[in-house]
Amino acid sequence: MMHLFLAAAMALVVVSAQAQTADAAPPNLADAAAERGRIAAARQAEAARYEQQQASCYARFAVSDCHLANRAYQRALLDLLRRQELALNAAERQQKGAEQLERILGKLPRLEGSTPAP
């Protein structure tokens, strides 16, 4: 049981370190679809890992502790993936807002050559 917990803790540290580097740099919005695909694949891989670990818990003596550790690891990983997805969504919203502002400003008459209407 202790080995399972240590392995889960180590994996969580590695994943969170990767997420911090991903959160530190703004995502390249051209690769947003690839990033969403990576997040979806990570969720699917976690679901498969969770099912496999839950099944292997029944071979252990402390089934409840194994299930609790497995659920805690899954929650932490899914929370991390959700934060990455939210950061990607925020970056996309910010870029779309900037593009919309540029379009609006492009439609306004140029201040240098125009005179205000009376």
C-alpha cells in the first residue's frame, strides 16, 4: 500500500511540475486544438489507469485504503488537467477579444483626417 501511495505521489509531483511550466508560458493559440487533444488523451489515459488500479485494489488486503489513494490521485490529476484547460480557454478568449477590438478600431474613422460632426 505504501509503495502505491509513494508511486502516486511521485507521479503527481512530475505532472504538477509539467503543468507549472505549461502555465508559466502562455499557450500558442495556433496549437490550441493539439493542446485540447492532449488534455482529452490524458483524461482517457487516466480513466483507463483508474479502472485498472481499482481492479488491482481487490488483490490487496487493504482494499479501502487502496481505493481512497486511487481516487485522490485521480482527483488531483483531473483537477490539474481542468486548470490547464481553463488557462487555454482564457488565452483564447483574450486573443479573440483583442482581435475584435482591432476590427472595431479599424472601422472607426481615422482621427488625423476626419473632422467631428457638428
